[in-house]
Amino acid sequence: MMRRHAPRPASEALRAAAARAAPRTMLATVQTAWEEAVGGELAAHATPLREAGGELVVSCDSATWAEELTLMQADLLGRLRELLGEAAPGQIRFVTGTPG
């Protein structure tokens, strides 16, 4: 006799499908975890833009935010390492401007 399993929530299925379909780059991994790592307020002002050689470049919507986040870099890197382990960037550079 076959046993029926309880249906899993649609959100769980969508999250699993998105994880399988997502590109396996450091940037994509960071973008997925960014808001959880830095919090909603910081994420509203700073967006991971690109990566090169282990450095993450984050676009900030003002010079004030870029300066503030530069001062917080060690803490932010620590949070990303906690969430992403080996996939975390080695350093972050904050720049002013909008992604695009």
C-alpha cells in the first residue's frame, strides 16, 4: 500500500526551485542573503552591484551611506560569513550611485 505524504507548502517548493535555478556566483549568493545579513534599513540604501576577485562592490544611494557602511565593513563581512560561509566575499567596497 502506498502512503501519501502531506503536501508541502508552496513557499517551500518555490524556494527550493529558486535555489536550484539560481546562478552559482558569489554575487548571486550575496544578493539572496543581503537583506537578512544587513537588515532592512541598510538594504534599502545599499545594493550588491558586482564582484571581482573576491571583492563585493555595493552601490549606496548617498555618500553618507557609503561612508557609514565602510565603517561597518568588518561587522557586515562577519554577518555574511555567518550566513554564507565560504561563499562570503573577502572584502566589500562601498560606492555611491544607483545600480544599473
